[in-house]
Amino acid sequence: MTRKIQLMHDLYGTTPGRRCGECCSFVSGRYYGRILRKCERYGLTHSEATDWAKSWEACGMLGVPMPEGERPVIEWKGSRAVRESVPVDGQMGVGL
């Protein structure tokens, strides 16, 4: 299992027996002759780093449309993807 789907499972839980390809956040389309598959909640970029597999076990957001204005887990900043700040258990705050 890749780290990106594991992050989604850590953030949102899982939906056993269901797959990402069944979700309204799963997007697929052709781009310069290639079929690209992405998760809107994870982040839509032109990078292979955000490619998604429709066969992965779905996270707990299966079938829940992404609300207007909600930011994805990662977002595109110029020429690189930036991971959204996700607190880690036991992590110290800034300036401590």
C-alpha cells in the first residue's frame, strides 16, 4: 500500500469492501494520450505523485462530495506539491 492512501485512511478511516473508484471524489480522464486517475480530496496535480488507483480500499469519505472551498490534503504551490499540515501525536508546537 502506498503512503498516500495510508494517509487518507489515517485521516478519514476506511470503508471496508468498497473501492476508491466508486467515490465521487475519484476523477479520471485523458491527458496527452494518458489516462490519469486522481482523488480530489487528496489533491489534483499534474504530478505522478498524486496518481490514484481505483482498486484501493476507500477511505471514510466515500461518497461524500468535497465541500466548496475545502482544501485538499495536499495542494499545488508553484512547482511543487506541499503537504497540508497534519498534526502528529506527540509533536511539539512551533516555538516550544
